[in-house]
Amino acid sequence: MAAMLPAESGDGSVSRGGILAWGQGRNPMRYASPMSRLLLLNKPYDVLSQFTDADGRATLAVHVSVPGVYAAGRLDRDSEGLLALTDDGRLQARIAELDKAYWVQVEGTPDARALEVLCEGVVLKDGVARAVAARVIDEPPGLWPRPVPVRYRKSIPTAWLEVVVDEGRNRMVRRMTAAAGLPTLRLIRWRIGSWTVDGIEPGAWIEVDPAPLLRKRPPRRGGPRSTSRARGPARN
């Protein structure tokens, strides 16, 4: 787990074990350390992973007012969950190397073969994509409601998966589950490396110390892929 930055609270900020967090509309807090910034945002549904948009759609600027930071990787407008932001290009490159875990609500009933397909690899237009791990889980406890409810079809059951990937392509997880016969209804990134979205409300963010990430090399990719039907969301 990354070390946490000491900081001054202000403007109604809430301190949780050395991490300072705030929701939308708060002013940036002052940190004593001049080091690079690394923020972890719970990106809400229907928000672009950028700070400006010519078409007037909701952007990160609604929730983050820290100057100079930008998204390290992207999360689709219709996806939710953990998004890292930094002002350091080295950190952006290191974050790209970390694996990411997603909670995925899918249409249909996943069986063992569907999980194997995700891990063995599915052929997409931009090449083969494989999950590091895929398993069936219960609906994550305490999950926040989505502003636009998922559209269900009464005749078709739904299920939740946890899918872990070690690369990022445009809408990759959605395309993978569709290729496995399980269209995605809702997609939430709950983990990046060892950081999780736990305790961060939609639209709020925390700041963590980036130094351990710059010192420690992430594990090499290409390890064995695993499938499981164990229930319940995993925790690090």
C-alpha cells in the first residue's frame, strides 16, 4: 500500500488516516511536500476523463480543481470508478504498467467456459485481448446507485464479474465480454495496482504519496491467467 501524504485540511476537508479527501466544489488543499501529485478519483458515470470538452459535456473539471494534473489512462464516459491523475509523466508511464481490476455487470449467466474464453483470449479488431483473471462475484456490497439506471430485460438474467487486465485499449473490457457472449451493462474500475476505490465517494478524490510507485518496479506481465467462480469481490 502506498504511503500517505501529510497535509493541511481546509474548506471542510475530511482526513481519513492521513489521506485527505474532498468532493466536488471544494478548493485545493495545500501540501507541504513539493513532490509530484498523484490523485485517485472515483469518476462518476457520464463524466469524460478530460478537463475540457467543446460540446459542453461533463468533465473532470467539475470534480478536480488541482492545476496541472491530467488523467493517467482513461475511463470511458459511461464507465465509473478509480481514475488516477498526476502532473508527472513518469508516474503516468508507471501507472500504465499496473494491472486494473473491474467489476462488470453483464447480461446473461457466465459459465466456466465463458470465463476461460476471457482468459484464453478473444479476437478483437485491434488484436487478441486476454484477461489476467476472471471470476463470478456477488454484486459488490455498498455499491452506489448509477444516475442513469441500467436497462434490464426481464427475460434475461444478469450477473457480476471481476475482470483483471494488464493493458488498456479503447473499451477493451466491454468488447471482451461481448465477444464471450456476455454484453456489459455496467462497468466499474475498482482497483489500479494496490489502490482501490473503497471509501471514495463518486466525484471525490484522495491524494497518495507517489514515491513508492517510482521506486518499485511493477511485476512483469505475461503470468498465468486464472478463472474462478468464487463468490464475493476480492480485496487486496
